[in-house]
Amino acid sequence: MKTYFVAIAGNVGVGKSTLTRLLAQRLGWEPFYEAVDDNPYLTDFYQDMRQWAFHSQVYFLSRRLRHHYELLQRDHSVIQDRSVYEDAEIFARNLYEQGAMTERDYRSYQELYQVLCAFLPPPDLIVYLRADVPTLLQRIQQRGRAFEQAMDPAYLARLNRLYDAWAQSFTLSPILTIEAQALDFVARPRDLDHIEGAIRARLSRK
């Protein structure tokens, strides 16, 4: 039986973890969730972003690349909450554009990222969940994480812009874009049916 490696991508609050869980249950695939709490640079990063942005992003990159490699070793299908590509193409780039990462550090980071990615087979499919900022803010409020409640709408808008640009230019894997703001795949099974069907159709074409 053919196995698949699918990654779920998208902005903060769009529903990546929830969709990963629901699809894993439906398809019988192994879910793999993002974990950020063990980054030893996070405390320093939040106190002085310009000083510690490079260190923090390299740590995230190394962990994500390790997870990516481990998933490739599975003998069954897997579905991942957030891909390694988003760390570099979205979050590190945003830090650089906002002046929190120097040009020298950003160039060094990008060179490391590009060299390492050249050796890793990409996912069979990336599912890009897309939603506008009001929808993201509503979902962030609903899930009730205290540290997210003061999230700046302008920050989410910048990430949305970077995500859209990345989805249009990325060539390593096929990208299936799902307009998530009109969907409620938790409360409406037909919406989950729609996403599952779109994923199966794209994988069969591949």
C-alpha cells in the first residue's frame, strides 16, 4: 500500500492542529504536531529579539528538519501540523523584514535552510489553510490561549501576505489551497468531507 506524507500549513489560529487531528482519525494516518515549548532561546528571544532571533530560528529549523527526516522513515502515512518550509519562508522572513534579524544573520540562515532542504525529500502534498484576519482573530479568541489574546492584527496580516506569496512560488511540493474562513470542519462533517476529497484527488493526480 502506498504511503503519504502530507503537511498542513497556515497562519496562527487557522485550524492546522484541529484539521491534522481530524484527518488523522479519518484516514488512519499518524499525526505529528508542532512543539515550540522546548526552545531554550525563547525567553531570551522575547526579551531581545534582535540579539536572539537568529539563534531561536536556527533551533526551530534544526528541530523541524529532524522531525521531517523522522517522518520520512515511517512505513505508514503521516500528516504533519506545520512544515519546515514555513519556519524559513514565513516566520524567519517576517523577523528579517521587521528588523528583528540582521541581513547577515538572515542570509546565513537562508543558506543553511536551502542546503539542508536540498537533501530532504519534500512532502507528497502541502495543504495550505487560508483565512482572512478577522476569521483568524475570532478563532484565536475562541481557543482561549492567554498568550495569544493580544495578538496584533497587523502581525497576522503580514504573515498572511508572506503565506500567499510562498504558496504561489513554492515548487518542491504541490500545494492545495483551502479557503478555510467559510468552512467549519469541526461542526460540519460535510466540510471535512470536502477537504478530505480534495486531498485524495490531489494525491491521486500526483
